[in-house]
Amino acid sequence: MKLFPSLTVLVIATNIAGCSTSSGHGTSIPLAATRYNAGQIGNVTLADWGDKTGLSFFISGAPTGAILPLRLYTFINKGSCQQPGPIAYAMNDKVTTERQAVSGWSFSRSAPVKLSILLAGDYSIVVRMAPDSGNVDIFCGDIKQQGAVK
């Protein structure tokens, strides 16, 4: 089965599209699957939108038993995935996702904070299932300055 190369191409295309719509710097962050979503891959591209940060997500899948349409909640937390802190920004005005042609889902969010602040701080991004699908964290990624690209 040639699923992995297709997913790789889609993730790269998503990153390019996310960066091309930004007004400045951007960064791509791999999302690590939690034990509730083992074996899945994810990625988020952060883009500078002036006083906001745009986030474009791609995930390869969700846990078995997730209710469709897939609804995901996203948060930027203080701290890292290993040592999580309180929620700094909840990005849940829209929680729906879009199914992709290859096995996976994409969705976009925005955070009311400059990208430079996120890159300079100690933050992580969490993707959580909706309450009716278990309310568990399925992905996490640490926001780090060294990932920044122009």
C-alpha cells in the first residue's frame, strides 16, 4: 500500500499553502499522537497574520469510534507536551474538519496572539476529541523557535 508517500505529499502541500497565505514568517510543527491515537501522524503550520496567528492542521486519522462528522477542539497551552500548563488560547469557535481524498482530515484555526509571541514563549498545541467522542487529547506539538522559516 502506498499511503505514506501520498500523506507526505499532502502534508508538504498543506505546509506550502499555509505559508503562502501568511504575511511573514511561518513554522511547521509535527504533532505527536497520544496513546489514544497511536500510529497516526499530524502536522500544523503556523502563519503570521499580523496580530493573529493562523494555524493549518492535517491529521492522518482519529481514534476508532469517533463520531462523524469529526469535531476537534484545539488549544495552545503554556508549557510543553511533556509538562503541560494551563490553556493560554482556546481556538474553538469552529470545531468541524474536512475529510481529505487520502486518509486524513484538515482544518484551520486562528489564535488571537502574534506568532512572534508564541515562538518566543513556552507553548504547545493540543488537539482534543469532542466530548461525545471521548474528550481525550489525540495530538500534541511543542512550539519552538528553531522551527521558524521565511
